[in-house]
Amino acid sequence: MPGSNEPPRGAGSLDEALGAALADTVRGTGASMGGLYLIEDGEPVLRLVALCGLPLEFSAPWQRLPLSAPVPVADAIHDDRLVWIESQAEMARRYPRAAAALPYPFALAAAPLSGVRRRWGGIVLMWPAGRPRRVTPREHGHIVSSARRTARLLDDATEQPGLPDLPRIVPVDAAHHPVQTGLAAADYLERLPEGALSLDLEGRITFATETAARLLGRSVDRLLGTRPWHSLPWLDEPVHEDHYRTAVVSRMPVTFTALRPPDQPLTFQLYPDNSGISVRLVPGGEPADAASPSTARQPAARPTTPSPPGRLHQLVHLAAALTEAVTVRDLVALIAHQILPAFGAQGLVLSAADAGRLKITGYHGYPAEVVERLDALALDTDLTPAGQVLASGTPAFFAHPSEMAARFPGAPRISGKQAWAFLPLVVSGRPVGCCILSYDHPHAFTAEERAVLTSLSGLIAQALDRARLYDAKHRLVGELQRALLPRALPRLRYLDVAARYLPAGHGLEVGGDFFDVLRLNETTAAAVIGDVEGHSMAAAALMGQVRTAVHAHATAGASPDEVLARTNRLLADLDSELLVSCLYAHLDLARHQVSFASAGHVPPLLRHAAGPAAVLHVEPGPLLGIDTGVRYPVTQAPLHPGTTLVLYTDGLVELPGTDTTRATADLAGRLDAGGGHDLEDTADRLVGRSASAGQHTDDVTVLLLRATHPDTGTTSP
């Protein structure tokens, strides 16, 4: 029973038990609808396996989602916590892509299915718009405990859960009405001057009065079992279908007016609940859509194949997803994980037009040897339709291998696929590439599928054009960054060195961090680290000039304070508006001493062989570029064999939402933990947290120096 501590019983299989658990959770939490997601084995993808309270077609954009998708259920699984969305406005703020395909008032909760063996997936629940916005502690606990019970079902199962191509529809018990809902109720409705309809949650008409049939201009038997926007051509407009979707998702009454040709306005009042929708049909009112009378008076031809509800919203969802694809790799993954399943396809080849050839930039569902044969075909190739499609700008659809073989005999034999959609990718008249969706079995493309895929090809073309430009700029930035930083650190007899550099994860601009280690003679060396203000080409250029100046002054024998003072004068001569922080260290390995000069840089960490790591307080001077007449104090410290010195930039400790002092103390703790390890391992340990965070907001640079024993070349114990 709802709220019990035991999972639902009596199910004949794990799939049935999971469906029963979902229905029990929906009833127990008072939700109007729910969905159960499981993670696919071997792939970071979520599959919707059970659904209740919503039509199957509504779930089309959500049936298969990357585990990294910006949606509540993915965040709930990733963070192992309940995600609560109190309103559609909050959904639009936190998850704009999801909100674009669900523009209705509702509240939503997503909870992870965290079991003992693994994290299995997640549950999504939705409530009508009239629900109180805040989730109470009791409701929170009930949702979480229901998710845990479902996870326990999966933990205890001896069979693997099934991942169907389409989610299983799980009924939620509807309210039971006594006998008077039969003929007496029908007689009552027939005596009213207005019409009455009843729709199930799939939108099909299950009951209609004679008055409603007369107002709609169709007999009752021609209405029953149909969807109004299919059986009544004048209702076949996305805006009218959207009113029905609003009622189903929000469970709130909806009223709209439509014009029945030639000039009869009808008002539809929709009253939804968990079992269906009651429709009150009243003559009169003004048309809700201000379309021209000529358009409204001419009924549109009924489509050969009715469009499934939600295709328009599916297109909106996919369009929003395409805007978030940054790299070509992102775009290929998005098409493979979201667009292919949406159209029942299994294979993808994405080609870009380059120097008169179609070079494959990504693929899915093809063996590597097939891709190698198709790669870099000439645009005028007659092996496949790709070149002709791109030249004409017109898509080509082949429902069966025989259709393909009639025009391109060799194409079916290459891949073994059975149906194809060739979509030209054109931006402002400029050919960008070709996107091929393929099927393992023959597939008849409906007129509606062709129209949607044609529309989608324009969006894919723009996304591919942006992604290729981003990738090209990213490669350029990476090459420039590598050119400005030292290719390799010198090998020194009495000093071990290691360095790490992580560029900021927020764009294409070149970072301003720099570092260097200089061999001065057999027993002395210099180390420098710095940070030029900003992320730009100007910052990168200045970084290269500062690094060169430090190198020149250091190798000329200047003292640490003079190295910074002379570099500071260089900035004045360059008339740069950018400031630079810098820490310079002169290491005398024979005398076991290090001398520092700092231009406003974060202080280093020092760890002696037998002691804990601590911040070394170096007296700072002003940033380079502020004033040419300043002097830079020199701070000295012992550098005995086994001592580890860590120079770093502020990107390592200045993290959003983190206290810098605590972050520095944490860094010292990680240095202590890796004190006896290889220096390369210690470097990885120090930058590990920043690397795992991914989108750090500033460059991260770390330079490690460890003095070795003069006689043995090893660190002291």
C-alpha cells in the first residue's frame, strides 16, 4: 500500500514490479504523473522505461537522455539528491532547454534511484499547477523513501531490468463512479443546450453527445476513438492541440475559442483530472486566433498520416538542444543520443564539406571500415547521394534498399543499411556538409517526418558550422598557448621539477599564466611563475614578453629584486594597460638557500622533509606595471635536501564559493599527503580537484621544486 516500507508485491516480472512501484509512488505522493528512468549498461544514457499519467507521445523528447543532459533527473542522479522545481518559471530559469518543450504550469520533483549495488537511474514526478510551491519535509521524505524502495527492487532482482524501445504505460487507478454514470447521465447531458465530450489522456474522444456532434459537424460514430484535431480539419492547428497539452500537463481548466467554418465560433472548456478530460462545448465567442477570414474559412486538407501529438514540441526540444552543442564531438553525441531515437534511426554519418570533399567528422552505428571507405568522397561522387543532395540542397529519402540500388547500386552493399535520410546542411546558401540517418530495417518516411527532418537539417547545419569554427579556434588557441609556455623543463642535478597547467574552462581566449625554470650553473637555478591580467591575445602577447624579459635578466646574473624591477620597467616602455603578478625564486643548491622577490603574487608553499607544509610569507612588492620607481623586497628561506617548494597561481585556490584561506590550507594538506611520493604524482594530487571540477573560471598553474641530496642526487628521508 502507498507509504508502506515494503516494495509492491504480486508483480510477475521485474518490469511489472517497477511499473507497480511507479504507480504506487504517484498515488502515494499525490502526483498527477510520473516517469521511471534507468541508466543503460555501458552507456551514459538514461532510458524512460515506465510512464503513468501522460500520453506516450508527450514523452517523445524525453525517452532517451544523455546522463549529462541539463535536466532535473540527470542532476538528481549526478548529485544523489532530490531536485525540486516549484514552478514553470523556476524550470525556465534553471533548465531552459527542458522548459522550452514543457511550456506549462506544473511542479516537478526528480529523485535518484540509489541502491546498494549502484545508482540505477531516477524517478520524475509532476503535480498540477495549483499545488503549494514548497515541498514539506514529510513530502520530501516520502518521495525519497519511495525512490529507495524502487532501488531496492533493482538491488534484489535476479534479472536485469528490461530497457524497452518505448516506455511502458502504467495505469494509475482512476476514480470509480457508481451505476448512475451510465444511461441516466447520458440522458441528462443530451437534454442540455450545450455539447459534451470526454477525452482520455491520449486525446481520443470516448464519449460525445448528439448536441456536441451537431455543433462539430460530425456524427457521433465518426468522432468516437479519434482525436479532435485529426477528425476535424479546422481544429488541426498546433495552437488548439497545445490547449489540450496544457490541460493534461497542468491538470488545470483551459478555455479557448475556435472558428468552425464558415463563421461559427465555438468555445471549448476543458476540465482535466487523472482519468481524462471533460469538454464543455458552447456556441459563441470570438476566435482566439486572429487569422485572416480566408484562412479560417477554408478547411485544411486532412493529412495522409496524422501527426502524433508532441512532434512540434519535440522539434522545439531538439532545436534547443542543438544550440548547446559547442564542439563537433558534442554535436555528434547529441544527434546520436537524441535525434536518432526520436526518429527510430540506428545509424549516423555527419560529413563536412572541405576542399571539394565530404570529410566525415562523426558517426554512430557503423563499423570503422565502412566509415573509412565513405570518408573524403568527392562532392560529385556517384557512390552515394550525399554529394548530389548537398549540391541541390534537397533532402533525399530511401525507404528500401531497392530504392537506393535503383539510383546508386553500390551504396546498399557498403553499409548493409536498409533505409536512409540524406539531409543537406546549408547555411545562407553555403554548403556546410551532409547528415545521413540510416535504419537497420526498411522504413517508410511519412510526409510529416520528412517535413520535420528537413526543418531539423537547417538547425544541424548551423550547429555544425558553429562547432567547426569553435574547434578550429580551440586548436589555434592550444597551439599558441603551447608555443608561449616552455616545451620542457630543464634536467638539474640537485633539483627535481614538475609543472602542471590547466587552461580556464570557459572559452577560447588564451590564458595569461606563465612559468619557467632556468639553469644558471651547476648549483644555482631560477624559477618564476606569474599571471597576466585577463584572458586575451594581448594578455598572451604580454605574457610572452614578460617571460622573455625575466629569462634575459636572470641569466645575465641579476638579483631577484633587480629581475622584477627591470621587468617592471619593460612594461612601462611597452605602455601596457595590463598588470602582472609575478614570483621569482633564486635557488642556491650548494648553500641550501632560496631567495624570493614577489610582485603581488600569491605566496608559495614550503614543506621540509620532516615537517608539515605551510605558507611561506614572502614580503610582496606592487604588481608589475603600476609604478616604475618601486623596489621589490627579497625574502630568504632555507632549502635543505628533501624540501619541496610549490609555486602556483591564484586560480588554484580562488574558487567560486570557497574561502581562499581554507582552500590554501587544503592545498597544504594535499602536499603533506603526497610529501613522500614522486614529484609528478604530487603535482597531479595538487591540481586534481581543479581538474575534476572541469569548468574552473581561471587558469591553474603549479610549479613544484624539490631539492635533492648533493652527493646522491636523491631527497633526504
